[in-house]
Amino acid sequence: MSYIRVSKHYVHLPYLFLGLAEAALLGVSIWLAENLTLHFDGSAGYLSGSTPINWIPIILFSVLFSCCTLSMGVYTSMVREGFSSMVLRTLVSFFLLGSLTLFAVNLIFGDSLIDQRVGFWAVIIASLLVLPARLIFIAIVDTANLTRRVVIYGAGQRTQKLLNDLTANGEALGVCVVGCIPSPNDKILVNTALVIGEPKDWVGFVKKERISEIVISPDERRHTNGDIFPLSQFLDCKLAGIPSCDGLSFYERELGKIELSLLQPSWMLFSDGFRYARRELVGKRVFDLLVAFLFFLVLWPFMLLTALAVKLESPGPILYHQVRVGLNGRHFRIYKFRSMRQDAEKAGQAVWAKKNDARVTRVGAFIRNTRLDELPQLYNVLVGQMSFVGPRPERPEFVKDLAQQIPFYEARHKVKPGLMGWAQLKYPYGASVEDAKNKLQYDLYYTKNHSFFMDMLIMIQTVEIVLLGKGVH
């Protein structure tokens, strides 16, 4: 098994091992930097054994720079974009984000935690240690020994879509589809080069081909003409150590979404998700209040400058408000800094935003790219209408239309909407029914599996979205 569930969220073990190894290297980096600084000052340092190790800066530096690494999407870029992109993102995460973070720590606590000179050398040493470690990781994960070899039982429409999604997303780390075994009633739609005849001895087949898992994804499980679903053979494989999973679970684990075409109401009802303990909801609310208050203290000068820029560029109010649909379908008023002309919706009807929308002002384009237009929603978080993390709230006009066209759309309203969300990380800005359907698959994953760990992961990774201006129309 190459994955583990952490607070209901799937984490692939290769990424987890790499993250832990890098955290250790980051700790070693600041330890060496401290000794180097003490050596230049003529002190003995830790290496001589005369000075006890101070673990606080080591742990702090390791945690902060690990978060910076996650925030720039370094790990996924190694798979999607290659080595050069990984190096660039690493340098940005260390020398820009990491250095700014250390500067902020020094502003708040002074040099008592991490001295500026120590931080300078630690960043350089960390780069020299971490980059080779990632080179080794890339070499290892590309070997066949760490690749999970899966076979798909099915060769029809569902299997073809699964193969397309695996190829398009490029997120299924270490998954190799050995082939597709058509079920008796399948109309074969996959590439014929992938088609494998159904084996008479399933256990012998999976052992010979070194199969790690069987994905069951036929178009029709109820067979006719005496054909039988090979339940006994799959059980034999399971007893031999080769597990099986259905296509929906495979989607959820590997692609971080719930595929609507495979979703049944019974699965939602009987699955291990879609339940929230009261203590978790109280903890999430306390966290939202603390972070919203902290963000307001830090960002109020930017909010003031944004308000002045909006007022000076075009006539009209500084703030723009819309009615949105929140928790359990309740309506509330959301606030933004105005980024469009005052007459953006002359007819008074809701209109999808478009790429390079002509209604957006020059100041509006900038504050949209930097997400400054969203800052007034800190008020919505403080009063409890929104959370920091959750599905983005939609307008009632769109919700009414989308709920009629997309099954299970209302399920996204079972959790509080948020300033940032899983769908915003995984899918670009949506401005159509098809986009809303694709984003819903990620919103349902979050609704089913959300936890404090997942919220923190989303917040950290949203930094990349803001810095690179992704998903902005």
C-alpha cells in the first residue's frame, strides 16, 4: 500500500516519506548554520559538545520551510512539470517565502528565536541539502519497484473515462495501468493495446504480473446469459494479499474527487464520511475567529490602500455585495471590493464571469489577481456566515439552475462555505455548467473528508494560487 489516510484525507507515502526526510534535513541545515555562525564568532558551538542543542529554532525552521515547500506545490510539480520547475519552485519557496517568513518571525519575536545571520546560512545550506534529496526521490519514484501496478476489470465507458482522467490530471503518483479486462457485457471502448482476456486463474495472473490492486469498474455488474461476476476470484486475490476497490473509491483516493457518474445515494449514506463531531465544528469555528482576527490585524493597510484605489479609479461604491447560498441553503450577503464597473449587470440578471472580462477595471484586474478583492469577506468569517476553508458560495440564481442540471449539487451546502477551497486548488476558475459539475466532484470530496489537517493543507497550498494568479477571470 503506497498511501495512508491522515484525518480522512489520503496522503501518498512517497510524498510523506520525502516530506519527513526534508524536515529532518531542514533541521540539520539550521543546526549547521548555527555552528557555522558560532565558529566565525570564535565560539565552540554544538559540535564541541560544550553548548546544549536548542531545539526550538530547529523545529520552528523545519516546520516553517516545510510549509513554504507545500505552499509552492513543489512536490506535485516534480511529477507534472519536471526537474527545472521543481528547482525554480524550491528557490522561490526558500529564498522568497522562507526568507519573508523568517523576517516576520524576527519582527515579532526579535532575534531570540532565529538570528538573522543563522537564518541566512540556514537557507543556503537547506537548498544545498534538499535539492539533491529531491533528485534522489525523482530517481526512485520512477523505478518500477515503487510503481503500483493496477489492472482494471472493465473496458467500457467508465474505464475509458478513468484512464482519461488519470492521464489528464497527472496526479496519480506511481500508478501504472497494466491492462483492462472486459466484463462480459462491456462494449470495449479503451485502446485495444490495453485489453487483456479474463484469466482462468486470477491469483496466478496477479502474482505473475505483480499486480498491486484490482480496480473494478465495469459499465454493468448485473450480467445476463449465465455470465457471473467473478466475486469468488476477487476474494481469492484478496486473501492472497491483492486488494480490490471500486472505481469510485479509486477516484477518491488517487484524484481527490468523487466521480459523479459513479456516485449512488447509498454510497453517500453508508460511507465513512459525511459526518462531523461537535468538537470538530467548535474547533473549526475558534480557528476561523483567531485567523480572521490575525489576518485583519496584518492586512488592514492593504485593505485601506485597495479601498482608495477603487474609489479613485471609477465612480461607484467601494464595496460590492451579492447574495450567496451558505450552510444548509441559507442565504447571506457576501462582500468584496468592487472590481467591475458599476453597470456590470445592467439587466439586473446574474451573469457568469468570463476570461478577460471587459467589465473588470484596471484596479479590479489587479486586486482579483492578488485576491485583495476577497478581503472584506473576513467580516463574513467573523460573523459565522463563512469559514476560511470550504466550498466557494454561489449565487442563488446559479444554484437553482445548477441543482436542476447536476445531481447531488445541494450536498455541497452541508458544510459552511469558505474563502478558499479544495476545488479552487484542483480545478481552474469555472464559468459554465460543465465547470460547476467538475468542481462539485472536488467539493463533495471535501464535504465527505474535511478535517483540520485538510483545512491547513488547503490554506498552505492556496499561497501558490495567490502568488501565481491561478484561476482568475
